[in-house]
Amino acid sequence: MNNKQSEWDGLDKVEKKVYRRYSSETPLHRIFLLPQNHCNLGIYIFYHTEEDVKICYETGISDKILDAIHEELEKINRGPTSNVSFTHVFGSDEDVQKNFKGNYYLRLL
């Protein structure tokens, strides 16, 4: 296994597990975990609308989702104690549809 591949190992499982845990009780739309370099991981959380982003931040839902992501990352040795720093980005599907023609790849660049 090469270093590039190992940077991605298990991240898809973390995305799916946390999404399943929160999508039925929150306006969570998508989660992306993307290695940005050897010691930084981007955590991108998208809700349905811009209003959802605001409400989830104000009510602590965003913090709960981030805590769950960090907890799951710890289980695969990628969490806060593994010398990895994190970038947290919150957005909405509404914004991606409006400003990026629905293309998440363009939004994540």
C-alpha cells in the first residue's frame, strides 16, 4: 500500500457511519473527509440549506457531529491524538446547487 492510499484508508467508513448516525435526526446532507497533506485532514459537513448551517451551529448539532467524526477517526488511529490537524468546513447543498451547479468537486477545491 502506498502513502497516498493509506491517507484515505477508513475515511469512507467514518463518513458513512457518522452520516447514518445523524442523517435521520438532523438536516445533514453529506460528509466528506479529505486528506489535505500528510498531517492535515479536511472535514466538510454539508446540510440541506444555509439556514440549517446556522441553526445546527447555534444549537450545538455541528459540534456533536464533529465529536462523532473525531471519535470514529480515533478508532482508525486518525484522530486528534495522532498528530493530525483538522480543518472544519460547514456548507449547504443549497449553496452547492446555486453557486457550483451541484458539483461538490468544484465546491471542495
